[in-house]
Amino acid sequence: MEYKIGVISGDGIGPEIVTEAKKVLDAVGEIYGISFHYTEILMGGISIDKTGRPLTEEAVAGARASDAVLMGSIGGNTAASPWYQLPPDLRPEAGLLALRKALNLFANLRPALLYPQLKAACPLRDEIIGDGFDMIIVRELTGGLYFGERKTREMNGLITATDTLTYNEEEIRRIAKRAFDVARKRRKKVTSVDKANVLDSSRLWRKIVEEVAEEYPDVICQHMLVDNAAMQLVKDPGQFDVILTENMFGDILSDEASMVTGSIGMLASASLNETKFGLYEPSGGSAPDIAGKGIANPIATVLSAAMMLRFSFDQDLAAGAIEAAVARTLEEGYRTADIMPKLSEKTRGIRQVGTSEMGDRICQRLV
Ligand code: IPM
Ligand code: MG
């Protein structure tokens, strides 16, 4: 089989971590008889530097012409960066939002699991970790505050800014169905997170989720207010299977969930539409402070590539092989700086490696 992959290396650590994911894809392709053709697509800061815009028509066309898109990270994260002197719709992040919208990538799946090998990197106490945890956040990605009408203007002599949070029932229904479908293949529990004690959009959210839940009598459906969910994630993360939530809540909770797994450098993500097409990217950011140093953790990107094999290409065996190789590499004690245990906890056999060596080690463990 042959697949066309659009590659958005992006900014910061993006190019380094994408290089490793491609390395692992090519290695797994060798074993399973799959070949990948990569086409670089410009987006984010690098696109601003080269074209003056964070996303061009050409880039969108390039993504559409691909079977799937693999992305590193975009943006500079520092207010000092020249990209952030630009108006908001010309900044790096605007490119990503526009691409999600253009490709209708409404379903963002972010699995957060604790590898037993990385227990030492988890900031939670042992009794909270218990038997570990394995959840997936299903985040609505093309609606809500991110895409509502916004403006900044003067009202009654005061500068006033407005963002609007809008959802229609259809947008809620399709993401809810996706979450219940995901739950069916897992432990069959959906926790829908909203703020129904305050927001109209959340009350509609809850009503539609309840309607969808009736179509899935085999899946347990529970509602949780977002403030409580933020607390429960650090109090008892093991209670969650599938967390279903709107765009902004999902953005915040997925960073929190990733941190309790030990490092945001471990978290993969898939952004999907109604077809097999998807955009696959690590949940973490561009980490400009460590860019170019060869120390970034490529595992989230490698695992995102595995998600691509599974969701877009139905290559479950190759996907499983990558996931197993990552687990084995950790098992053997290889760690990037972000998941390295503290000196006092260092056990024999744990060894710190850079970005590229981590990629090589994973390739060597593929079977
Ligand atoms: C994410 C990121 C993006 C988001 C930013 C870069 C716009 O934080 O994918 O979680 O908020 O969706
Ligand atoms: Mg985020």
C-alpha cells in the first residue's frame, strides 16, 4: 500500500520531532509493506516568514490532496516573537484553526494514559495513581469560543472585548456520537463535561448528549461540571474512560490530563472529520526554549503517526507495532529529558537520550 502524507513540520521543536515520526513510519513501512510519500506543507510561523500568512490556499489544497496530515507544532509561545506583533488572524495559531475549519476536523481525540514505566514521572501520589489510568478526551474542535463572533471596540468610553460561545444541536450530536463510538471500543463509559449550571450552550450540550446516550444503552453516560472535572482529574484520574467536551474546556482539560501522565511530550492526538482523513499532531506545543537542541521528546509525534495508521489507513498491525515499540523502548530504560526521573529516583539502567536516538531506539524495537 502507498499513502500520501502531508507534513506540517512547523515551528520550534516541530521539525525535529516530525523527522523522528517519519523515521519510525518508514521503518514500520519496511516491515509491513507500506510506503509513504511525504509532501511538506507550510503552516504557522514558518509560513508567515515565507508567505506573509500563517496558512495559504496552496497549503489547504496540499492538505486536501493528502491521505492524511502529520504535524509537528506551530507557534512561538513568546510574546517577544515578531509573529505576535501581527493582528490575531495573521498569527501562527490562526493557521491551525483555519485548517481545522477548512477540513471540517470537528473531532479531536486525545488519549492520555500512564505508562507503568513512567510512574516516576507522574506528579500524583502513588495512592492516587492506583492501578494507573487510561482515558481519552474527545474534544469538539470546530465550534464554540474558538470560532464564535469576536470583536474589540469602545463602549461607553471603555475598550470592550467580546467572544461568543455558540453550538448548534447538530455540532453537539456529531461529536457526542463520535465519543460514544469510541467508548464502545473501550470501557464503555462517557463522562460529558460542561458548565450547565451557568451556560446556555452547556444546557443544550447536556440535552443533546442525553439524547445520543439513549442510542447507546450499553455505554454508561455521566455528566460532570468542568470545574469539578478539573479537580477529579488530579484526585481520581482512574475514574475516566472517555471524556466528551466542547472546544475550550477540551483544550484546558487535555493539557491537564497530559501532565498527570508525566509529560505533555507523550500525548498523541488525532483530529478527524466524517471521512477517513485526519490531521495527527502531538498535544504539546512548539517549545521554543528547547528547539534545535536535539532534546525534545518525539514520542507524542511517533504515537500520533500510529494513530494515523489506525484511523486513516486501517493499518492496525503497523499501528500496534509502533505502540509496542514505544513501550519496549521505555521498558528498556531510555528516556528523553522531560521524562527522566529525578536523580534520587534514578534506577540502574535508566538512560537519557536525545530526540534522534529515541527515534532510532523505537525503530530498532519494531517487529
Ligand atoms: C491545542 C493548542 C491549540 C488549541 C492552539 C495552538 C490554537 O493549544 O491544539 O491544544 O488551542 O487548540
Ligand atoms: Mg492546547
